Amino acid sequence: MPGFELLINQEQTIRILTTLLRNGTLPHALLFTGTVGVGKQAAAVALAMACNCQRALPESKADHRSDQDPVNSSGEFNLTTMGACGVCKSCRKIADGNHPDIIRIQPTGPFIKIDQIRSLLRTLAMKPYEAITRVTIISEAQAMNAAASNALLKILEEPPSRSMLVLTATQKSDLLPTIVSRCQNVGFNPIPQKKIASWLKHKHELEQQSADIIAAMANGSFSRAQMMVEDNWLQRRKWVIDEMDRLSLQPIARLFSLAEKLSREKEALAQSLEIIKVWFRDLIINQYDADKIINRDVADKIENASQKKDLPDLLSKVDAVQKTQTRLAANTNLRLTMEDLLIYLATHQGTNR
């Protein structure tokens, strides 16, 4: 069963949450921030379990726990447990995702829409079915459109009794300041590369070098590392690097063909752009400390390519890739954007060394 003890590299976060539980001072709204795949969702579920675990009550009262008022005269939650047992009826329901009072909201398409928040408002106007504390988990809260964000403010300004909201987002700046100010922010740390690499070796039986490369590119996220394995990212990386290594030798028709191939799938394109950026990043790093490159399995290619370029040229190409990533996030034309980038990368030589 999920619990705080399963969170990795989040000792400070666990201390904050367990202290709030122990002292009975949980706020009506929490904002969990951090990169994708660091445990925000798991922590929200663990918190919901801890708020509703029947272990802390005498057995004779456990079945009637939902009739108690968890809020004291100061408006603070009267909770004393610091974790969940994982085996009581409430914990099992929450862990299985079928507890009627644990509400989960996530984007439908690219956005969380106002209808979803309006439906939440109607639900929160009623008493919980069986929970001592109804918990609403709003995942990727930064995806709320303007109307949804404003509707959520009504809940935060007048929080319903026996209810708590947990919002998750990448960073506070992605949300309205008025929403952030009404939530207690709890930050989550990235997962160390060594722990991700060790997990990849044991779960997916990857070789050490492959595990290290994926861990470095996962940016502290277990879920991103998992996705990279499932998407055969290593194979794609090899193809992209081979293309970058010979890019300046290709005729213009080949560049157009490559741009068309890369732009077919937007999600795969995002991965490819990150691989391209790290390729040029490695060419830069190699000039100063070759031991710190990420693509160590192609160190010979990096050494050869790095010797042919000067620093301003490489920096300009990294900047071009970053600008392309920004343009794609704004839903620009994928193929034309990639054509522009590849032509620049292939023809902009800067000063050869």
C-alpha cells in the first residue's frame, strides 16, 4: 500500500506533512510542486490515507468515524495519526482508487476545464459519504484554464468543512498568484541520478552505461525514466546522434526529409530536441571536462566533433534548439520549425577551430 515511507529523497517533505498531521494543523489547501515523477501524486494519496485511516480510533468507533467533525474551533484539522496503516477499509479503498470521497481531477486534453471545477463545487457542497476528511487531488493544476482557475478561487476563499484540496504542479509560477497565496506550498526534490540508475538496472535489467544515460536525461523523474525505457528512447537517441554527427554533410533535400520525419509525432519530437540539445551540450563540456559528458558511449564521436567547433558556435546552436523548443510549445508549425532549425544547425559554422 502507498505511504510516506515509499517516497524517495523527500525526507524534508515527509517531515513537513507528518508534522502537520501530528499537530493537527493541516491547512485546507496544499500545493505540491516539483518536476513530474518525483512522488507528488503518491504523497497526495498517502496524505488522503493518513487523514482517513481508521487505525487511530478505537475499534468500536472506527465504523462511525465519518460522523466526527475533524475541525476544531480554530479551523484546524484534528488529526493525530502520522501515517496510514494501509490495511483498514478506508486505506484499501483509497489505495485502490475507489473511495467515494477521494476526488481526482486531471486535464482532459491539454486543459482542466471550468465544467470540471463546477462539478467539484457541487460535490463539495454536500457532506462526505464516509470519510472523515474528503480529499480532492487536482493533478497538473497548471493546466487549469482561466475560467477554471477563477472558479477554484471560490473554493479556496470559502473552503467547505471536512474537505481538503491538494494541488500538484511543476512550479508555483505556473499558477495564479491568488491561488498560490491560498495554499501551503510543499516542494519536492528531484530524484538523484544514482537512485534512478540503480532502479533502472534492477527493474529493467539495463546495463550500467545505458542506465546512467537515461538517468541523466530523466531530470530527476522516475516516471520520465520509465517512459524512456518503454518508448525505446535509447534506440531513438542513437539514430538522432548519428544524424547530428553527419548533419553538415547532408544536402538540403536530406535536411527537409529529416525535418519531415522528426515532426511526424510531437511527443517523439520533444524527445529528439532534448537529445539534440544534449548532443551540443556534450560538445561544449568535452572541451573542458570530458568525464562529465552524458553520452559516454559515443565519446569518440563527441571528441571528434568537438574539436571542429569553437564555443560561440556551439552555444549558438544550443540556443537555437532551446528557441525551437519554446516555439513548439506555442503550437507552431512543426515541420517548418524543424526545417529552419536543421538548416541552421547544418549551415551555421561559426569559427572552425
